[in-house]
Amino acid sequence: MTTNPTSTTTPPPPPARAGRREWTALGVLMLPLLLVSMDVSVLYFAIPSISADLEPSGTQQLWIFDIYAFVLAGLLMTMGSLGDRIGHRRLLLIGAAAFGTASLAAAYANSAEMLIAARAVLGIGGATLMPSTMALLRTMFADPGQRAKAIGMWSGVMTAGIALGSVMSGVLVEFFWWGSVFLVNLPAMALLLVLGRLLLPESKDPAPGRFDLLSIPLSMAAVLPVIYGLKEIPSEGWNVRYVVSITVGLLFAALFVHRQRTAAAPMISPALFRGRGFAPSVALNLLCMFAVMGSAYFTTQYLQSVLGKGALEAALWALLPSVPIGAAGPVATQLVQRGVNRAYVVTAGFAIAAAGFALLALAGTDSMWLVLTSCAVLAVGGVTVMSQIMDLAMGTAPVERAGAASSLMETGAEFGGALGMAVLGSIGTAIYRHEIPASAPDVARETLGGALAVADQVPGLATAAREAFTNGMQGAAIAGAVLLAGAAALAAVTLRRVVPREPACKTPDEPSHLSPSGV
């Protein structure tokens, strides 16, 4: 048979572009994402009321904050892999029902222990929701240009949800009681259960293999002991049990990695890490969320307890830094699509966030505008990083493994957020306890809220406690700035090796035939 020398290979057709149904479905997916991210910060302005009502100890107060993110981080990989097997829409709807039920239990908790338990169950529900949203997004938006825009919106909603959660809690606590911050989840989850069945497509791996049950306890045992040890060491010192806890967690992490490399059907396929830029994306995403959540732990308490503002007033002031967040992701995406190397954009995002921490380190006990400005700068840098890192990672992942890929990214993000609150919070607590007068009551040495509660009994205690907390915030901000400066250098080195300069898009609406990095 003679081959025609003039024949050419027909190029593959461009990816199908999403239409009105897919963009409407994206709005539905934003609903659970918003609520899950809100629940990370929804207690910030409610914690004084919770402290007065349930009287938690300092350790219990930290666990009320942290347990949600810890459990969520520990189960994300499990739920992402489960969604690849049973279907991400099905898992999303199951998670919505569980999240609503746990919200009801948290709203009517009558003890610190019950609230901690309810927050843990909320973490389980949240772990089903987060990887499902990103996996469905990866399925609905096959066109790289559209996917980049959708992921930019996803990143903005997640970060805005953290800010909105604290604002929502301030408004609700002002007019109702602290349990109302959980009840707002119920109508939203009910709406998701109805609209999700109508608009969202099902997505799963057609040949996933057996579910690896052994990897579930291994993943949990790898995450939780490390978090616990790192949370306690900065404030309590190098106690043997904390060092042992971290060591045990790292040993289980090694076992988990070995299991994934040797199992016939691993929970997390090692092939994901052979994708261009996937491994650096996981690490950089963790560092970004470390900074974002670590700073939020201080700034919300600063507005309410140091400046003495009421819950509603503090919540409204806290809303200001979220204004520029909505533009950060789209602007970063446009820069990359116009030919700016993604490595430079991510590096700049980390540098901007580090500048936000540097501003926070200059704050005194009466520096509201400086603190708000630092929050805005840090958030803009964080969204710039997250939008590009998530797009890079998901663009390299096969559609049938989108759940596992998104769960790894979100595990890094949640682990980093919990670690940031734990480590930076513990640094601040250690400085606070070092500087609070030795003659202060024990409850005053635990937390700033405890000191303000007994301030009338000890002259000058309120002023001393506010100064001690601010100094602790400054110390944590310095640590955060140093970390992000290192992250900027790491991004510049690692991403330049794996991310080429992407060509500029001709128009936003043209079909894309560009690189698999998502641009």
C-alpha cells in the first residue's frame, strides 16, 4: 500500500468547552466549599461567648479551634480516593447530609467536650466535601483556559470563606447566641442536596481497583501525632512525650508512603508525583495555608480582645481585608495566560504574603489600620499562590484520579492551616505566658480571654495582658515572614525547573491547545 507523502497527521480535537450548565454547576459547587472554609474560622469571634458559657481550659480552647482542621486533614486522602471509586457527586451529597447533622449537634453542645466531638464530626463531613468539589470541577472544565478561571474562582471562594466565617460569627453572636454560627449551615446543605442532584455530573474512576483499607488508619496515624506534638512543643517545651508523638507520626508516614508504593491498588497512586510540578505544588500549598491560617488566629483576637471592640464591630472591620481577594486569583491567571512564567507569579505571591507578615510584626496595642492592611496584603499573596499552584497540580492529574490529586492538595492545605494555627499560635502563647506578670492568676496566664475575665481583680492586668498578647503576635509574625521568604525562594527554584514559559492566549474565549499545566 502506498502512503501519500503529502498526508499529515490530524491533530486531536480541542477539549470540549463548558457551557451554561457547567458554569451554573460551578456555583453549586462553591456552596459546600464556602461553608467548609467558613467553618475553619467561624469560631474566631464566637470564642469569648463559648468561653463564658462552656468554660473550656486553655488546651480545650485550642482543640475547639484545631480539631476540625486536624480531622479534615487526616481524612481528605481517604475521602478523595473513596470518591474516585463510588463517585464524587454521591460522596458530595453524603457529606452534605453528615455536615448538616454535625452542625446541629455543635449548635446545641452543652460542654467543651461535646463541642470538640461535634467539631470532629464536622471535620469528617468536610473531608468528603472538599475533594469532591475540585474533582467535579476537573471533570466539568476540560478546556485548560476555562479550568484555570474556574480554579481561580475556587481559590478566591475558599479564602473569602475563611474571612466570611469570622464576619458571620461576629454578626450572629451579636444578635443571637454562639450556637447560631453552626445553624447557618443547615439551609445551605439542604439546598445543595436538592440542586446537586439536578446539576452536577457523576465522576469516578471506571477501573479503580480494590479500596485499600489499611491506608486509612496509616494516613490518620501519620498526621495527628505530628500535629499534636508540634502544637504542644512551642508552648510546653521539649517534653519527651511530644518528641515521641512526632517521631511516631513520622514513622507512620513512612509506613504510609511504603504502602502506597507497594500496594496493588494504592489509595494515592505514586504516578501522580511523576506529573510535572505536582510534588512542589503540594509542598508550596502547605506553606501558603500555614501562613494564612496562622495569621488569622491572632488578628481576629487582636481586634476583639486587644482593641476592645464588640463582636459585630470587630467582624465588620475584619471584612475590609477580604475586598481585594476577589481580584487576586483572576489577575494572577491573566498574567500567566499572557506569558508571564508561572514560577515568577507564585514567587511574587509568596513575597507579597511575607510583606504582610512583616507589617503585622510592626503592630502595637493600638494599630488597627496597620493590622488590617497586613491582613489584606497577606491574603492577596496567598490567593495568588493558591490559584496557580492548584491549577498546575490539577492540570497534571488524570481525570480518573482527580479525587486523589485534589485530596492531596487539600490535605497539604488543611495540614498547613492547622499547623500554622498550632505552631504560630503556640509561639504567641509561649511569649504571652513569658511576659505576663508572674503574680497574675493562673487563668490569666492561660489566655488573653482568661486575663480579661479577671482583670477587675488585679490592677493593671488588662494592660499587661494586651501588651503580652501583642508581643506574642509580633513574634509569630516574624516567624511567618521568615517562613514565607524561604517559600518564595523555594518556589523560584523548584517551579522554574518544571514550569516553562507559557504562551499568551490570543483571546479569553479561544479554544486552548496549550500545555498540560492548565494554561
